[in-house]
Amino acid sequence: MTATLPTASRETLLSLEPALRAEIRGQSHVIPRVISVLQRGQLGLSKPGRPRGSFLFLGPTGVGKTELTQAFTRHLFGEEKLLRFDMSEFQTQDSLGLLLGAKLGEAGFLGEAVARTGEGTILFDEVEKAHPRIMDVFLQILDAARVTVATGQTLNLSSFYVVMTSNIGSAELLSLQHSTDATLERHVLTRAQQSLRPEIFARITEKIVFHRLSYEHQLEIAEKFLRKEIAFLHAQGHTLTVGDSVLPFLVRKGFHPKLGARPMRDAVEKSIGDAVAGNLLAGGDANGRLRVDKGTDALVVDRNSGEACLTVLFSKQTRKCPA
Ligand SMILES: Nc1ncnc2c1ncn2[C@@H]1O[C@H](COP(=O)(O)OP(=O)(O)OP(=O)(O)O)[C@@H](O)[C@H]1O
Ligand SMILES: [Mg+2]
């Protein structure tokens, strides 16, 4: 008997790459490697008795490690199937009880979350900070996809992907301006192997170093945030068009070479949010044209600017606003 794939599953897998590329910018070396593991996992080709796939995502802060995990989980299973644990909160001896239950009858955060979701992705952030006894649990998860909780029940994690993230070695990475990507990757991987136990490192399917984000990629990300913010406000009943000067303004406010795209997200949310709030507090609505006010170096919304233009971004299908 030949096993064929249901059409819906095939379509979900075939649309994974464009979906990830639409969300994640400047990490094009990462996406094919992640997709390869996910395809094998979804097609039932990963090793029995192991997680469907496991990843170690390394690299500086704010460059897309968590975003990529969220994006593939959302695409394959739905957002609610991402179970997220920040290992900076699991650094003490007692943390094991938090994760797997402290006394008889408790399943712990992991046990409860796995029972609730059944399949999906388990994300362990800042993995190097976990207590050594939790590292033992990682080993069991990666090796056998099984872990016993305080209820006495053994969890089966073979329907889950496991993602571990870490910034190990990245401070140096940001200071080594002139090295090639290959040299930087080797440096970060060596540091990660030293910090995590070698036996954990060896059992992870894909270990990937994310790069710092260039100015050009941050510009693309700013556009993505801007689109999302405009769509969010539209859903709240505020229809905005965007003047030409807005995107360069946001990039100037939000670009940070070492902190990745987080400051950009904050700049977009704050600048546009303040402009909209200004209009609402003045008693008006916030429908109109978003532009930069040179005097205050802030964004403002000009109301009733009519049908002067559509939302102006760098995309091909939008029409340019008059200057
Ligand atoms: N490469 C990228 N493409 C698109 N958006 C990105 C990218 N990198 C970061 N972002 C955006 O920046 C924010 C922070 O990114 P993310 O949470 O993925 O950082 P991280 O790499 O996990 O950092 P940390 O190590 O601090 O956890 C998110 O809102 C995300 O949308
Ligand atoms: Mg993260």
C-alpha cells in the first residue's frame, strides 16, 4: 500500500516557503534548512521515537529567531500550538518541579501544556540558562521524545518540534565587523557547543546561526511593521493613507545595528500610535493622511486629506501619494 498525502497537507507544505519568506527578512540561508526539517517531520519521515524535528537557533537579539518559530508553527498548526518556556525563569533546582510537577498529581507547566495541545512546537528560549537538571530533561526529550511528570504519566513528545534559542557568542559576533559569515557562524557554533552539553548539541537536528540585520533588511521590516499597524488601525475603524516621508522617518527612528528589529517595531507602534491618539484626544477622528511634521519631528494625521492617494509603501501595487 502506498501512502499518499492529503491535498490540504500538501498545500500547507508547499505554501510554507512563501509564507516564511513573507514574514522573515534577511535570513534567507535559514529558511531552506528549516523547511527541510519541517517537510520531513510533516511527511512522517523523521526518526520514530524522536521529536518531529529539533532546532537550535543562535544569533544576536531581535533578528527573527522567535518570529520564525512562531511563523512556521502558525502555518502548520495554528498560533495556539506554540508552547513557550523562557529558561531564564528555570535556573534554580526548584525549576524542575515547575516544569514537570513538584508533587504527586502535578503535571507541571510542560505536562499541562503538552496535554492541552497534543502537537505543535515547544520553544525553549535562552536555553543555556536552564538548570543542569533541566538540561537532563532536554536530553530525554531530544533522544526519546519522552519525559515523565509528577503524575507518573510519561509524556510523548514525538508530535512536537523542539526549538531552542540562544544568544551565546553573539556579542562577539556583533563586534567582529569584518569577518565572513562562515567565520562568524563557526565561532558561534563552537561557543554554543562549549556552553551546552556536547551530547545535547549532537542530538539537535539543525543548528543555525542567524545573521545580524543589515540596514536594507531593517527597511523591509519597517515596511512590514507599517503595513501591519495600518491594517490593525483599519480594523479599529481608523483609515489612514501614508505619505512618502513616513517610512524613511520610521527607519531613522527605529534603526539599531545591534538590537535587531525590536526598536523598529517600537518606533512604528509609538510614532503612529501617538499620531492617532493626538487626533482622537483633540476630539476628531483619525481618518486621513499620515505624514511627518518637520517642526516637531513626529508623525501627524492630516484629516480630510481627501482621496489624494492610497497607502503608499514600497510595494508594487500601491499608487504614489503626491509629494
Ligand atoms: N528577520 C526578521 N524578519 C522580520 N521581522 C523580524 C526579523 N527579525 C526580527 N523581526 C521582528 O522583530 C521582533 C523581534 O524579533 P524576534 O522576537 O524574532 O527576536 P529574537 O531573534 O528571538 O531575539 P531574542 O534573542 O532577543 O529572543 C519581532 O517583532 C519580529 O517581528
Ligand atoms: Mg527570541
